[in-house]
Amino acid sequence: MKLARMPDGSPEIFHTIQGEGRSTGLPTVFIRASLCNLHCRWCDTPYTWNWEDTDFEHDLGRKFKRDNEIIDFTPAEIAGIVEAYPCSNYVFTGGEPLIQEKAWVELMRALRETNTGSHFEIETNGTLAPGPAFTELVDQFNVSPKLSNSGIPREKRIVPESLEFLAGTGKADFKFVIGELTDLAELIEIQAAAAIPNERIFLMPRSNSVDELEANQGWVSTLAIEHGFRYSDRLHLRLFGAKRGV
Ligand code: SF4
């Protein structure tokens, strides 16, 4: 399984608290997969996809060496690492973790075998519909469909049948990164097409720093109140700053 690799050579697996969405504040073990099928210009994990031999544009203007940023572990090896933490809430993140769907199924089965109380969340961009085994094992999908502010063509970032499938599981929240007022019309259009109930939608201010979060939190939370959506903070950014592995 291809995981993001920390500068010290270890896989990006860490015990912290969930900073976004429904489970904000919950102690959680994060496992960060490498690779993504999108290339958002404000992505906060460009080291999972913005390789030197690609022409993707990113606000940072920096490229990454693929071999330096990926480390291979089997699901059994990952289970051995994460089971050492005093925590049974797991978040699979990326990159786009569903690119490696089969390996997550193996990992979830291994973890449930030793602890039936293991709780699994996945953070996904919503372009890939998972199969039955994955869908049954996972407890919660945190879907983050990308808007035009990501700089990606709509046909690549919005896959209606996949969003509809995820909404239909009854296990999915949809988190939208809001950077401008005009993002709302796009969100409402996606909501209608995929039949997403208001209480499953979170608006989260676009922010890669506390300053940016504080600049956007007021108007984005007001928008959530006015339209009956939920608001998501980025608590980890406030607590730890824009760092890896926290
Ligand atoms: S989908 Fe997520 S991980 Fe992939 S480029 Fe966009 S923000 Fe980054």
C-alpha cells in the first residue's frame, strides 16, 4: 500500500484529534495514503501527487520527488503499527485513499478481527464510488467534492453517479471548501443533483493557515447559518499549525 512518507522516512501515521467535520475533537489515528486522481491548486497535501514530471499547477509552486514521498507497507504491517495506539477510531486520508480501495478493505478486516469496536472514517474527494465490501466495513464517509475554486475542470472533479451513490449509503457527510461567496451556487447545484440533505453538508473555510482561517470563518459560518448547513472548523490548524503528522 502506498502511504505518504514523512521527511524522517516513516509512514504518515499519527495519533491526534480529528480537526474537521462531524467527529471534530475525537482522538483519532490518521493513516495518510499517497496518490490522488485530482490536483487542486490549494491542496494542503501536494506531496501526495504533485510530482516533478507533471505539469499540474499549485499555489505553492513546488514539485515533489515521487520516490522521496511514498513508502510501501502491507495492510498487515499497517495494522501492527496502528494497533499500538490506545485508540480505535481510524481516519483514512490522502491524497485520494479510494485509489487503493482493496488494501483498505484488508486493513479494516484485520483491525476488526482484533477489535470489533474499531471505527473507520474515510476522507475522499467523491469521484470514486467504492464497492460493496468497502462500503459495508466503513462507518463514515467524509466526502469533499471539489468546486471550481480548485482549478480543476468540472467533468474531472464532479462524478454525479459517485456522489449519488455515496449520499445513498446514509453514511456520508459532504464537506465543501468555501473560498468565495460564488462557491455557494455551485454547492447548491451539486446538492440538488446528488440529493444530499442539508444536515449532511458542512461548509469549511478555505484555509492553509490560522490567519486565512480567521479571515474566512466569519462569513462562511454566516453562510452556513443562513442556508441551514453545518459549519466545520479546522481545529488541527488552530492547535498545531500547518504541520505534517499532527
Ligand atoms: S482531492 Fe484532496 S488530496 Fe487530491 S488534490 Fe484535491 S485537496 Fe489534494
